[in-house]
Amino acid sequence: MAERWVNVIELGPPDGTPVVFVHGLGGRWQNWLENLPAMAATGYRTIAVDLPGFGESEMPVEKISIPGYGRWLEALLDALDVRAAALVGNSMGGFISAEVAIVAPPLVERLVLVSAAGISSADERNERLLGALERVQAVSAFIGGAIVARGAWLAGRPRLRRAAMWFVASHPERLSAPMAYEQIAGIGTPGFLPALDAVTDYPLRDRLPEIGCPTLLVWGRDDRIVPVRDADVFEELIPDARKVIWDDTGH
């Protein structure tokens, strides 16, 4: 991807083993708010990013694609002088992290896929739906902006938190109001629809056996976005993989 402004968060000792967190579709680095300080406190060089088109990062010049995001992540880690890292990716971020593990094996020492996209998402492409989403993009951005503008008010009410986040979390009302707001505030970004198109238009399944690093699969049994059966596919096809399934847990 051509040079654009990107937002990177880094915690922990600069000489620690790098661990890189990659958010999913509609997310931003704040999705990892509870993970980052915990990792940094144990001595890891802890890095989180806003993917191009999300959070505070600019839209890329090129069309958004999974290979493009993979190349972007490679270039970013090179710029940060990271020669090898553990990649932790959620949803689309898992898809991107798996892509990097396939095309740049020396860069990925370990891989953690958290409810990773790339299996069911590739099987469920719906051209009519994507076309409709493109036509209402401006309306969606406006509505998303309105929700974000009142996000603090929304996040402070448990029932409304559940109404806003039930699709991604099993118990959103249990989140603190500030944490809920940080998740809600990530919606309405310009990269959402192009990235949705990219996630549903790139094959991954047949290339998973090329992943050579140890891989941990973490899933919520009640995931409404990426079904838990996808974890079985990843575990079967990645040679050195093991899975952990959390009960009563969503995406």
C-alpha cells in the first residue's frame, strides 16, 4: 500500500519479544484495551494498530484487500524494526494475520487466531447484499456518526448497551460504560464496506496447511458472526494448531 498516515500504539519494553494485535472488521486498536497493559506488564513489546480505513488510520490509496492488508502489516513491522513477532488477530484481523503467516513465515513466530474470518466468510458472499450495502454507505456513515456522538450516553445504560452490542458480545451489559463506549465508537469508519467486500472475496482454506508456526485458536461457543465450527476447520488444516473454546462467549 502507498504511504498513508497510520495509528500505532506501543507499550512495554522496546527490547521485549514483540506481540502484535490486529483488530477485526469495524474495530480499532481499542478492542484490545484490556489485553495490551496485561501483555506489556509481563515484559512483552506490545503493539496494536488501526488498520487503514479504521480508527485513526487513513484510507489506503489502493483498493482494500486481504493481501494488501498483509503487505501493509509486513511493511509496518519492518518500519518498527520487528523481525519476528507473535501475531494476535481477531475476526478479519485473524484473516490478515494468517495471510502474513503464509506469505512471510519468518516474520510470524507464533499465531493466535481469535474467532478468525476466512472460512465461512468466503462461503457466504452475497453480491446483492454487498451492492445494497454500497448504496446505503452514506446513510450508514451518518447513522454511525450519530450513534458515536451519543455513545457515552448509550454506553452508560446496560439495556441499551445490550441492544447496541448483542450481536458481538454475549453479555454486553456487563461491560463497564467506558469500555462499551470504546467499542461503540469504532463504528461508521470509511473502511468498513470495502473491507467487508475483501473478507468475502479471498480464498484461504486451501492455503492454511502452509502455516508453519504454532497456532492457538480461541473462539466463543456462542459466536454469532464467525461460527465455532470454523475453529474445527482451522485446527484440522493448520499443522501445529490447538483450539480453546470459551463457553457463554460471543465474538
